[in-house]
Amino acid sequence: MSLFTPAKDFFLAAFLRVQKKPYVIITESASAANDLYERLIYYLSDDYKILIFPESDDIYYENFSKNHDIEIERIRCLSSIEYFYKYNTLPIIISSVNAVMDTTITREIFNDCSKLIKVNNEENLKQLVSFFISIGYDHEPIVDIPGKLSVRGGIVDIYSPNYPYPVRIEFYGDIIETIRFFDPETQRSISNTEEITIIPTREILTSYIDMTNFSNNFKKLDFSNCIDRKPILNQEIKNILNSKNKTMYSGFFKSGTIFDYISDDFHIINFEKDLALSQLRDYEQRLESLRKNKEKRGEIPYFFPISRIDVKSLKNKLKNYNSLNLSERDKLETIDKLTKKLFSRLNINLYGIDEIIKCIEKNNEENKYIFLTNHKDRLIELLSEKKPNLYDKNQSKLIDKIILLEGYIPNGFQINLENNKKLILFSDLETFGIKKQRIRSRKKQIKKSTKISELKVGIFVVHVDHGVAKFLGTKLKSDNNEYLELLYANKDKLYIPTEHLDRIQIYKSGRDDNPKLTRLGTQEWTNVKRKTYKATEKLASELISLYASRKVQEGYSFQSDSPWQSSLESSFPFQETNDQITTINEVKADMELLSPMDRLVCGDVGYGKTEVALRASFKAVNSGKQVAILVPTTVLAQQHFETFINRLQPFPVNIDVLSRFKNKQNQRKIVEKINNGSVDIVIGTHRLIQKDIKFKNLGLLIIDEEHKFGVSHKE
């Protein structure tokens, strides 16, 4: 069926509403699947569970760790299909053609690894926890994301992918006393439930690998091109049960597909089927070329399986379902005539709120108008201001012929009804001239993504899954897609699609030397992350103790402003801003309290943060206390030193700077002055926090550009 995009989405949503059946919608690419999801959710009510079945991140013929977040999304989708059979819900699965070809956990193993937990049931806690670990859950101190598990005495916290919140299972002996959902951020309980179903979190479960079948598949390999590789692969296979990194060999044992989960109750909708098949053929050719090159170099034996079904198998599976093809490229005349009669594009002159109002007034009775907008309140305001007769003040709503819905379509269109009546849909493009969609994110975006413009050739970057690498630039590959070229240890290279840029961050460190590159195909990066997590946990514990002691410890109350303080502040050569005055007053008020001050001052360059620090420092010195100002660079230390000298010159204040600009002899002299209290204000770099520095009477610590220091350094 040939339809332009907005009408195609509308037609599809209406079709799904009428059919009331579960559907799998297959698109030509992952980006097309995501775009369709974002558009379709606005048309369908909460009665429909719309999910993305994403493409696996498997890198075929390579030994890389999988992205657990993607596994979670795929598992969650499979769970929704199982939920349909139990509770007769209506899932709509949107997936790319490559995603449905990626193999996954078999339905049999999925069901065997799903466990129903009920209040008042008897369960052995240790055995239950062991079972959870066997189905892919990671044991962590705190449960905040799906796939995590925590045990504290008789309480088990677990975050199963099939629920929006983690659950807290509380035992009394071997009896499950309560089950509560809780907020992963606050860790506070939300609501109780009588039962839950815990599902697996990984597509590959070590405990459920059929090693007999694995061995049989291994025997089919032909090592004539790489005899020396056979003992290596043999050893890796023997160790596979003890390793989390099984991606390279998943083709031997990961044999399930999404089609194993969907019965003939499901219907298939193919979006742009011809385009999808064309792109699929290109992808298969590239994959075949990769396999042959690997075989030629002796990196893999002949007949090495991958975790993906072939095109023939895909076509055979699709034959089992009723299907509908939707396309903008079909040229079937009879269907085109029908769709052109039903749908049409808006008049090109119908652009802007004034023109839209004219159109509504001109066709006063015949037509209905739907505004699909992300700016509903503003649109009501505009319509009621420009034409009050369109707004019913008594009912606080627009007249019946106008309907406002929150949502997004790329552009408007009209549906031609009987008797020359029309249903006209306006998008934000026609109403406000806004083309950009405000995305409804399926999950929280916590970290800021790196921009490709920030990446310079030769800098070091960190890939969340693969570790530290050197950025070599971008390359246009044979598939006409742009890739980031990353160099790892042993001169290994990895090509990352630019759409995966969100998984890369620029390497930052307090040290000047170059970082060690990560070795690919090893557990090195996984171990680094695990050690970092443990170190962070230890530091967090220390910080909790530190902050607890600060709460109960009585601080020093600085004296009220002296005449010298007023004299200094009046000598400021500029007019203070309102925010600057407020900040200065609040800082000085904090200093006069008995509790220790812990305050963060934020502001752009040139907005007077240094003046705030200077006045606070002078107030501390007037009370007989020393001040330490910690800065990240020697240049900044010298700049602050000169500023403080100039501003405090009329007053008897001893100021010094400690950095590598001073030779060792001068540094020793300054350290002595700091320790005996003869220096009132000292400005310095990391040198200030070394063990030989022992302030005689430190009263105030100021950290400039605090984000450039480590947490432990600051605390």
C-alpha cells in the first residue's frame, strides 16, 4: 500500500485499533524502528503495549562483551509477548529486520528461568539468590538498574526487566513475608504486591548451555585453514563456563528467535519490505565478505556459526503469519487510487496560525480539525486570543469542531470523508513552523553525550563497553556509513558507528601522562570497572563517615564584619550584580554560624566568583584564621596570587603562592610559614594537599574549578 509518512502512521494506528490483535512491525533499519515508535505512541491508547525489539550489539567473529542494556531491552520485549499469552494484553512489537534475525534465548529456557514469587510461600533464601544469579543477575550493594540483585540479611532487592520498579522481598525465616516495589533513586517503598514474576536478564545463561549440542557443533568445524587455532579454540571452549565473555561462540548455542515466542495469533506488518530486503542483501554480502577474510587469514575455521539466522530461514518463518506490506514506493494503481481518494496533503498555503484560523472560519460546519501538538497550552492561548469565538469560556474549552491532542507528526494531512467533509490534522510544522520532535524517551538519559565535533584526532576516549582507546578519526566504509576509528592495545582497531556516539566519552584524568590502552577480547576492561566500583563504594563509605562527623562537629564562628572588611568591599572597582551581593552575604552569614560551612558557588567566567572568594578570605583572616585556596593549574594560581596582592595591599595580610613555579628551596620556606602560621592566605595547586603541609590554624578552604579535582582530593 502506498502512503506518505504521516498518513501511513495514521492509517496504521487506526488499523491496529480496529483489528485489536497483537502485531510485529518489521522496518528496514533500527533508526526507522525508533522513529516509528516515537510517532506511533501518540496515536494509540494505553490499552496497547508498544515495545522496541532492538538489534543485538553482537560483533560477529569477535570476542567482545555484550551491552547489557540492549540485552535487557530485548528480554523485556520477549517478556511482554509471554505476558500476552497469560493476560491477553495487546503488545505491538516494532523491530528492524536485522533485529528479528539476531538469535536470542530460547523460549523454553526463558520460561524455565522465569520464577513466580508469592507472599506466604516458602523459599530457601540462599537457593533463591543462587537461582537469581544463575539467570543473569549481578550481585551489587545497591539495586538501581534492571539486572541487579542485593541481599541484606533476610531482605532481597531485585530489579527484573519486566517491571518499571525493582522489588524488595522480605523473608521471615523461609517464609516470604512481604513483596514491595521501591523507588531505585530514593530506595523508598512505593506499593505492596502479592506476587511477582522474576525473569532472566541475559540472552546467554552459562548454567543452561547445552554442552553436548555445543560439542556436536564444534565437531562440524573445518580447521584446514588454521590448524594452529584448533587447540586455542578448544581451550577457550573448555573455559567458556567460567567466563562471562561468550559472544564469539554464541552461534554454537544461542538458537532462539523472536518467532519462537509469537504464535499465529500475531500478525506481521512489513514497513518498506523491498527496501528492507535490499538493505538486508547488502548487509549479508558485507557479512559474507568479513567471514571469508577471517577464514583466509586463519582467524576462524570454516563453517564457524554466528548468532543470526540466514535470509532463507527468515522467509520460511514469515510464511507462518498473516502479513501486511506498507510502503511509500509501491506503484499499484488500484491501491493508489483508493489511498489518494482517502488521504491528501494539506494545501501548501495553509501555514501559520493566522492562515489556519481563516481556514476554520471559512469551512464553519463541514470539517473537523485536529491539532497534534507539543505546545497545547500555547496553542489554546493563541486561538482564544486571535479568535475568541473559537473558545467557549463557560466550558473552558475550544468549540466542538476543534480537537487538541498532545503528540507529534512530522507534518499535517487531511482525510476525505463522505459528503465532501474533511478531517484535517495539523502538526506543529503548520501551526508554529516547528519541525523538531520532542522525543518521549523510553528511559532516563543520565549522562551527557559526547558530540562528534568534540573529538579530535589523537585524543583518548573511553568506550563504556570496550575501554580506553585513541581516536584516529572517522572513516566512510563500503556501506556508505560513517564510523569512528578507535585504536586499542596491540594495534587492534575497532570501528564504531556514529549513531553509537553516546557510548563514548572523552578521557579525562588529573594526570598528565597518556593512559594505558585497553586490550580487546579480554576481561581487562570488565575488571577495571569492577575494581572502580569497589573503590567508589569504599570512598562513598568514607565520605558518609566524614559528612556524619561534620554534622555533629562544632565549627568556628567567624566575627562580624570589621571596618576593614567594609573598607575592602567599598574598594571594589566595579558595581556588584544582585546575584553577587546575595552570594557574598550568604557566604559571610554561613561563616558566622557554629556549624561548618559547605557551599558551592557557580557562575560563568567573569561573573565575580573571585571577588566572593577574596571577601570570604579576608573575613577569615580578620578572625585570626588561615585560608587555603586550591586551584588546578600553576597559571591560575599565579593569576589569583596577583589579584589578591593587588586588592589586599593596603592591609597587613601575608599572602603566598605554592606551585611548581617555585624552586624546592622556596617551597620549603613557604611550607614552614604555612605550618607556623605566618602565612595568612596561601594559593596553590595539588602541592597544598601533600602530607608535609600542616596548617597551624586553617579556617577556610576554597577550591577553584572544583570539578577538575577528584572527590577524595576535595574531601
